[in-house]
Amino acid sequence: MKNFIYNTPTRVYFGKGQEDNLGNILKEYGIKKVLFHYGKGSIKKNGLYDKVINQLNASKIDFVELGGVEPNPKLSLVLKGVKIAKKEKVDLILAVGGGSVLDSAKSIAVGAKVDFSPWLFSIGEKKPIDHLPVASILTIAASGSDMSNSCVITNDETWEKRGFTSECNRCLFSILNPELTYSVSPYQTACGTTDIMMHTLERYFSDINESSPLTDNIALGLLKAVVDAGKVVMEDPKNYDARATLLWANSLSHNTLTGLGRDYVMSVHQLEHELSGMFDNVSHGAGLAVLWPAWAKLSFKASPERFLRYSYEVMGITKTNNSEADILAGIAKTKEYFKSIGMPTTLAELGVYEDSFEKLADNAMFHGKRVLKDIVTVDYDMALKIYKEAK
Amino acid sequence: MKNFIYNTPTRVYFGKGQEDNLGNILKEYGIKKVLFHYGKGSIKKNGLYDKVINQLNASKIDFVELGGVEPNPKLSLVLKGVKIAKKEKVDLILAVGGGSVLDSAKSIAVGAKVDFSPWLFSIGEKKPIDHLPVASILTIAASGSDMSNSCVITNDETWEKRGFTSECNRCLFSILNPELTYSVSPYQTACGTTDIMMHTLERYFSDINESSPLTDNIALGLLKAVVDAGKVVMEDPKNYDARATLLWANSLSHNTLTGLGRDYVMSVHQLEHELSGMFDNVSHGAGLAVLWPAWAKLSFKASPERFLRYSYEVMGITKTNNSEADILAGIAKTKEYFKSIGMPTTLAELGVYEDSFEKLADNAMFHGKRVLKDIVTVDYDMALKIYKEAK
């Protein structure tokens, strides 16, 4: 088991009606002025926008607003947010929405403390040492951004999508009310479910020479709970306990808990970032659903025991005498599962064809500047193979 | 699923050699003077005491010392610590040792901020609102006190043992090096393993009308990992990964993670506190090992489905057509497991006989002032039944 630091300072307020405590929570933290950051207006339709404004007014907390965050949040809006945060001297960024709003807020939060573009953090040229606190009211179970240390931004000049990790990216607090996710569309719910699974899958299938049994048991238990809940919400979108399971799994799956004791590189995430970075219509979760089975088929031989456990304990494959067949059945069943909840299973379904694969692979390797040391090393050739397998 | 607040601010430094960063970590937090609190000298024998002193000196952090914490930590020493902490104006209590040292440190930490005895917190007459920060270097996997919000103290005038929970009881940081637990005796290792299991068992078998599947999967996965690792360390006390599993499970099992979404009362813990409070030779873990199977036999009918999952998934019982037999087999196997790692299975083995049961039951019910609303309500009669079943 590798050494680790476990740092999850985000205080989580989980359950029905927790957003009605927003004002009190902010006051408890001594917050006087916030930048209220949100997306393209769905919170205005469902009443959450008004609730937040009422909470802020009732608690006499001053605020400025910045809406308009898009999926794959853009650097241009981040820079606008940084300008506002500095000018208005806000002392917290309040992100109300999904993972994109949160990532945009995190980038603003580190950008507000420096006199250069926070894109330099995204591309690893600078490391943040300070940040404004970020708080969230999450409206979709997916990215786990509310407890994670990561932040992914798309540069809308170069169309590069880059993530960076830093303890500065941890939220101060997160309000998670499963009922706020009832109205998420079936497609976005499925994308989110896939993303949650993938945060743990990519940790579980990594650093395979280390032994970390407690982490593994938690990882497999989380995956099983997510698979089960994902099925339920497709049939019954207002099932509280299933929505709650997905929302809590969203946070736990990406706060590091499910990978402690191992290193991980998240190759499939890296390959997907290029996809949804280059093709703005591609949802992150949908891209992952297409790429993971392809990655798994090309990598399982490096770690048959772990793939077997996954097949049996998460995918419910019945044990036979043929381990390889059992593993392939587990991968196939994962693909079927994704299909059953409405995810694509080929890149073609996403409108991405073979003529883009070389550029995608080259981008994913930062134009020859990196390889991903996963259980099977992902270099340019392997990346190309994976995109082709997923075509 | 019930609403919850998840608050785990303790930063955990896990792995080999982490104690060698103590000075840097304290400096990072701006700490200038600490009260170095420890037990009856085992850290002097194994060199940890010298390491800590060297770290403090090398980092120019001023300190005062208070050793002498006993198992079932005593109020009299806490009061001494409070006096020192106030007089010396320390800004952190550094607990180096096991759960007893930590609980003593936590009581000092809240006591240092008030002008009355912190025993009033223990008996619920006052609620703490402020505290000195507490940090720990843990030397035994057991109580989970390093991430928990609980603190248990024994009043050595009245011989009452009382626990209270408060977010003030959360440590600032915790250093967990599995190698520091290699020298823990087999008996104390087994007591610790039992205590870790019990923190999750008592959460899992509670509030049975709520559904919290992610929590349940994590709970069962943790229990399985602990049972497996507990066996390994009995054979091979220097098995790093097994010691690491127990040490990390120690923290996760009692930081609330394994019970989120349900309420819990921890009846067996309450019944055990009276036991080790009244009989100073009784280790908490040993008391729990004796009492839990008795409690389970008298309670399982209220929640057969959950007991069945435990039998199959943790205890590895093979499914038959007779559910009740499967449940009883799971409870019997738990008892066997405890016995196999060296735990007692009867109160008589602990030197506690039938003539004490009425007093124990009366104490546990706070002399008629409370009942425990567990899956089967534990009132005086039920408490007495449990002690008798365990005789």
C-alpha cells in the first residue's frame, strides 16, 4: 500500500431541504459577499435561482452574479469571473449547478488570487498556493467536483481541455439535495452515472502491484451501488434513495477515497478530455462510456485477477472455468449496461470518425510530450488503438 | 435515507515514516507551542518519544509534557492537563499513543477553553463551542478516535465512564504509520480489531427502516477487509498491508462514513462502557467481543435481511433454505472469529459474574433516566438479558 494524504475538508450537507440552510451556513463561515455563479438558466426554471437569491437577501449577504457556464466550461467566462471577483472583492464563489459550474468556479477562485491567467494552472506552468473559498449547491450527480481536488477547463481559443489537481480545488462546503437532481434528463443522468463509475473504475484498475484491500472493497461496493441505482432512476426518476445513492457516490467516487494506497493516471479520462474538448457536442460521460470498454479489452491481460473480481462482484457474472471468458463477459456486460441506460457504445454514434483519431491521439499525448503510465502504458500507438477499438 | 452532515476535516498523513514530517506539518499550521500528551511510557521504549522530541526541537516548537494516560482515561489526569494547557498557553494538544491518549487530549482541548470541569461535557450538562486543536500520532488501530467526533472519559471519583460527541472532538491532523503498530501485543491487536468491527457493525445494524445502499456496501466491505486483516496480523504481526488495513479501517469505521443515512445508538458500546468503567481490567474491545453476539442473538429477528447479508458477505456463510439458521451461523462464526484471535467469549472469562449484572444494567440505563432505542429497544430488562446471555 502506497503512502497517501487523505484531505477531505469539504463539509457536506446532505438531504432534503438542505439548500434552505444556505444563508445560515454562509453566516456561520463569516461570509459577507459572494459571486453567485451558475449555468445557462435551468436553475431559473426550477426555482432554485429564486431560493438562492432569497437566502442571500434574508441573511443580508451581498452578492454579484455571473451566469452562462456551458458544458465543458470555457476559459473566456472564467476570465470574466476573475475580473468580477477581484473588482467586487467577493469572499466566496458560490457555484450552483453541475460539475461545469463548479470547475468554472474553482478556476475563478484560484485566478482571483494571482495577476496572470489561471490557464497557467490548467497547463501546469504554475501551481496555485491560495484561493477564494468555493461552495456548491449541486444539481446533478456526475463529476464529483464538489469534493474533488480537480478542475477541468476548456481553452476556447485553442480548444484544448485541461485538468489540474490541487488541494486549493477543495470546496469549503457542499449542499447535496437529491431532490434537486429529479429533473435531470435521462441522458444527462446516464452520463453522470457513467462518470461516477469511471472515477472509481479508473482508480480500481491501476497500480496493480500494490495491495489495498480496504480501498478495493469500498471501490467495488460503490460501483455495485451505482450500477443498481442507475438502473432504478432510469425507470423511476423521482426515486429518492436511488437519486441519493448517485449523488453521494458522485462525491465519494472522486474525493480520493476509492483509490487510496495506489497511484492512478486515469487514462480513459485523458483520452476522453480530447474528445469532448474537440467535439463540443460530446458529453464527458458519453465519451467515457464509449472509451472504457475499448480500453479494458486492450488492457485486461495486465491484471486478470482484478478484472475477475469486477466481473463477479459488480457485474454479477457467473463464474466459469474460463477466466478470460469471464473477464470479457464482465466488460461486455458493462457495455450493455451503458447501452441500457442510454449511452452510446461507439464513437460513430457521437459523430466522431476515423479521420479524427490521429489528431485525438496526438493531442492526448500532448504532441509527443507525455505518455500515460497505466497498467498498459498509453502512448500514441496505444491511444490510437483504443480510439480505433471504440470506433 | 436520512439527512446527514458529513464533516471529516482531519487531514490524514498515512504510511511509512510520516511521523518524520511532524515538525513541518506543525509549522505549516503555524503552531508555536504544544502539550505533548502520552501514556505510560511504551513510546519511550520504542523510540517514538525521542523522535517526537527531536522533531519538536528541530522545528523550534516549544512544548510541555504530560504522560501517564491509562486505559479508560481518567478525569483526574484531564484536569491536570487543562491546568497545564491554560497556564502554559499551548496552542495544540499533541496526542501520541492510542485511543485513550486521544480521548484524554480531546477532553483537555475542550476543557482548556472553559472555566468549569470538562466532565460537564461528558455528562451532557454543557455543550462545547470552542477547543484547542488536537493532533495525533496513533500507535494502535482500534478506537478510531483520530477522525471521530467522540470522546470517552472515566470519572475516577464516581467510576462512571461517559462519552460525548461534538464536532469540537475532530482532530486537526492525524499521522498514521502502520509500522508503529507492529509492536502492539496480540491481545491488544485483537481488542482493537474487535473495536473497529464494532463501530461499523453497530451502525450497520441500526435504523433498519431506512435504505442507504452505498453506506451498507461500504460498511460490509470494510468489515470483510478487517476480518481478513485481523487474521493475517495474528500470524504475521509485521505484515505491512494487513496492519495498514486495520489502521485505515480504524479511522474510517468511526468517522461516520459507515453509518451515513441512518441514525444509530450503539447499544453494545453503551453496555460495554459500564463494564470497562466498573472493571478496570476489562479492555473495551474484549468487552465488546463478549457482548455483541449476545445482543445479536436477542435482536436479529427485528432485521433478518440485514443479518443475512452480514452472514453471507462478511462471515462467508453458505446460503441454505433456512434463513434463521444462516443468521445464527453468522453470529456463531463471529464469536468463533473473536475466539480465534484471542478474545474472550463470556463475561466470566473477564471475571465479571451474575452478581454484577443488575448494577451494570442499572448504570447503563443511567439509573432509570434513559432507554436505548435500538432495533430492539434496550431498557433495563433487555440490558439485563444481554448481560445474562453473555455470562
